[in-house]
Amino acid sequence: EIRANLQVEVLRAASAQTVANDKRTLLTYSLENQVSLLNLNPVILLFSNDPSFASEARIYQSSSSEVFDRAILDWLNEPSNSQSLPNGYLKLTFYPY
């Protein structure tokens, strides 16, 4: 089982309010045995959930595992997960452990 910690950086806030960096542990995934934790890098996604500049999540840096990258994207596509993030243009870094 591989887990990931999520660090959220707000690159551009949705409103004039000051938004501090938000660190959360949000996800746990069990991945196939072919994925070695030693070979995984953090996954970095760029994502906007603000209607004025909404965009699909883009992988900025891959983990070197398509399975892990896909699990992260699938997690983010769940509305309950993406809606729990601060509004704005975000840099999402998932650290596997």
C-alpha cells in the first residue's frame, strides 16, 4: 500500500483574501505490487478550480509510475476531493510514502 501526503500551494488566489499554504494528508491508495516506492517521485499537478480561470489538472512532474499518476488524477476528479481544496490556481504536490 502506498500513501501520499498532499501539499497545496496557491499560485493565484481566487479572491483578494490572503490564502496561506495548506498542508493536508488527503489520500490513501493501494497500488499494484509492480510499483516500487523507492522509484517514485512526488507528483506535481497544476490545477485551477476557480470558474474565472478553471482548467483541467495537468501533470507538471510525473512520479515515474503511470499507475500512481493515474490514481492521483482519479482522486482529483472526484468532486468531493477537488472541492475541498482552496479556490484558485493551485500547485498540488503529492509525496508518496
